Amino acid sequence: MSIKTTLTLAAVATGMGLFGTALAASHGDDHGQEDSAERALVILTSDSLQTQAMAMILSNAMQQQGADLSILLCDAAGDLAVEGYASAEPVNTPPENPAGQVTPEGILQMLITNGAQVDVCAIYLPNSEHEQADLREGVGVAAPGPMAEMMRDSTIPVFSF
């Protein structure tokens, strides 16, 4: 990883942290922070750049608030899990976020580094030009059974984008 990439990811992490903290503060500070073992499942299927970015921004905020985060990437969003994938352009952040611009794949990599469990849908690889070896380090392939159990668990909120 180049120094520029490392510095960019560090700036994004700082900016996303400030943005997530400000967002939480503006809506009360008791949203799940009392339970550090809270889990959350984010399912992302959209090919929309802004939707992908917002899903990652909100995932980052949940992770910073203590959620044990699982992310399932399906359909076009599965491309975010491919090593070397680059969005067509970055997304501008709100003025209060010092990061300025972010990419969904950049935030995803940060989430993985910080412990999020990230998987592509079981049918993503067989229906794409990619193989498991093409996935970013730390990204797996979801098994339908365990994923269905997580989705059915009433203690795990599911957020779909």
C-alpha cells in the first residue's frame, strides 16, 4: 500500500469517525452504545455509487459505536470486494467531514481492517468473471444456512441497501 493510499485511508478514518460521532450526537448518544456486543448485518446489493458509499458510511458509524458488524455484498455491490476494484469516481462528503471525498471500497477496506466480517453472496462468484482468489484479503463467501440464521435472529438488526 502506498504512503498516499495509507494517508488517504487515515484521513478517511478520521473523517468518518468525526462524521459518525457527530451524527450519533445529533440524534442522542444512547443508540446501542450501552451494549458493546451488539451485532448488525448490512446487506448491500445496489450498484449506485452514492447508495454504496452511504451504506459504508453508516456501517462505519455502527462499527465505531461498538457494533460487531457483518456485511453481505451481492450483485453489483459484490465488485467492491474484488481486490483492485475502483469506483468510477469518489463521493463528496458533507462539509463537516474533513475527508472531503471517499469511495465505498476505501471505507470497506477500513471496515475489514477494523474487524468487520465481510462476505460476498454465495452466487456472486459463479455469476461473475471473478474467483475467490480475486477477493480482497479478509473477504469470504457467505454460506446460505448461517446467513439465513443471522437474518432470522431477532437480536440482529438487518439493514439492506
